[in-house]
Amino acid sequence: MQSQVSTFKLASYLAAIDDGLIDSSTHVNVGNGNWPIYRHTIKDSHAPKKSVMSAQEAFEQSSNVGITKLIYESYKDNPGKFSAKLHSFGLDQKLGLQITGEGAPLIKTPKSKSWSGLSLVQMAYGYELKVTPLQMLALYNAVANNGRMISPLFVKEIRHLGNTIETFEARVINEKIASDKAIGQVRGMLEGTMKQGTGKTLRNPLYTSGGKTGTAQMADGAMGYRNRKYQSSFAGYFPAEDPKYSIIVVIRNPRNGYYGASTAGPVFKELADMVYANDLDMHSAFNRKKLNTSALNTKALTLKGSREATQKVYEQLGLKIVNWNSIAQNDTTSSTLGVPFVEYQIKEGVVPNVMGMGLIDALFALENSGFKTSVIGKGKVMKQSLIASQKLPIGTAVTIELK
């Protein structure tokens, strides 16, 4: 279990904002990105574009100097208040997962044996503490969930022979970790990070998101930080205006760079894109009620595949399918009956008819029927070298031409 540097900054900003000590417009002087304190120097990973910036800007640019100065000035006279605030979020407690092996978090207090004058500064940006990635994700999820923190749920129910034996509900850890005002401000910071901050290269124009990059130097046992080992991370949620999913990605010892934006961030984006593509409820611009079915059918969309799978997709789209054999096959528009469909069943050793299919569907049908396929062109299958329905030895070569 490692500290979650930079992604932990969310907790620090949330603490200070909720305590009324700063807000997103509070200004901080980050100078040239280096701040000497207690014979130690806090450094930003990149030289700042300007020496004085708002808390919002410092968060978006992931300034180490920005957050450490803000927290130090806010809590230097009462550092225990900062620790207590982090504890009030539930960050000092296990999540109570349904699987064994959960690590115990460590959030220091001034009473801790290892506390020093530098501890408050170090904790502000994620050092001298320990939280697991799931514990960090629970915090981001709570911010996305308007302050309600819940424990991750791995198993919803247990069944035996098809009968439900036991069901499980998500356990609420904290009904409200911070005020609506504080939650709103840090959400603005997270979303700003994706628009003009360190996460701007990870945006997808089709949906909004909020998130934070993270890069931590890891201690190497007795060698401490002399051996440069890193952990990159990215935590966030989407869609920003009405969050539905939250994700954290953590990569230890990444290759080809170690900054969260260039290593863990792209993984977050790929996962989010995949979830978005499969959740039609998120496609707000896609009004299913206004679909023009007859317009879709002008190209005689003949679908071949699993009726059950196709029916499920088309129900989500608000469309209906009709059996191709039940309508006049010379009717290229198929009127307003629906999208024509042909039920297709794969038979081993029997050449399938893949005419009109896309490449993926054609390969699936041919390969699962036992034939070795070669492809020419791109688009839809316009020609196949083997006659459909004939029975041939497994492994027979077939060529399909796409246009």
C-alpha cells in the first residue's frame, strides 16, 4: 500500500474548503515552483506558467507548492485540525470489503510518533500517509455522489441452483463527508482539470468528466527514495454533470514515462470510452424517440446473427426487427415494418453465407464454422469464394472480398 500522491490533493483541498479556510478563488504564490521549508524543498514537476495562481488553477496544474502552501498556512497553528478533518471523511478507516486482505490506512496526527514539523506539509500532497487505491476511489466517488461515501460492493447476491440465498446492499460509510458548497467547488476543480489542466489531453468530446492525475515517488525499503521508482495514477468520474461511474487507475513502475497524465490517464480514458460506448443511457445527444426507422431502412439493412443479442440492442434503440423471409425480398426499403433480420446459426463444416456482413461478423461466422479466411478490401462482404451451404472439410481456405 502506497501513498496516493497528487490524487490525494483532492482530500486536502476538500478539507480546507469545508473548514472555510480557503475557496477555489484563494490565491497562492508558487514562485518558480520551488518552496524551501524545514531544510526540505517542495518542487513542482513543471515550472509554473505564472507565480501567483488561484487554488483552482493550482489544482488543475497539480502544483505541489500550491497545495502545500495553502494547507500549511491554513493549519500550521493547529495541524491536528487537518488530521481530524481527513479522519472525518473516513480515510482513516478500512472500507470493510467483501474480500480479505484490505490494507489498513494510515493518516497521521500530531500524536503520532513519527510526526515532525514537516508532516503537515508532506501530508498535504499525499506523503507520510497510506491509503489504498480503493480507499482513494471511495473518496472520489463520494465527491461525485454529492458527499455520500459508500463501500465498494463486489458481490450483489449469492445463488444456489438458481435460487437467491443472500443479497448484499452497499454500505454507507458517511452520509455527508462535506458541505454542498465544498463538494461543488472541488467538483469544479476536478472538471477544470479535464478542460484546461493536466487531464485536458484525456477528454472525450462526447461526454464530460472530472478527474485528477497523480505521480508518486515510491520508497524502496532501506534505500528510501534514492532509487527512483514511481507510481502513476488517475482517478475520476463521468459524466461530470450527473456522475454515473468512477474509476481509478494505478500503475507501479510505469515504462515510457511516469507522469499520471501520460501513463495511467490514457488507461482511464480507454476504460471510460468503452463504458460510454456500451451505455446508451449516457448518449444524451442520441434521442431514441426521434429515430427515423424508414430512413435507416433505405439501405436494406439485413442483419445476420443472434436474434437474442440483436433484439436486445434494438430494444435499447427503440427499433423493431422483422424476419427477412416474412417480407418481400425485392422491397429494398422494407417500408415501415422495421429493420429486416435473418436468424443465423453456425454449423461446423458448413459454409456460411456472409454476403452483406461487415468484416468482424464475417470472420466470426467463417472461423467458427471451421474455415481459414483471407480478406481483400474493406467495407461489406460483396463476394465469397466458397458457395454457401455446402459441406467441406474443416480448415478449407475461403476468400472474401469487401467493398
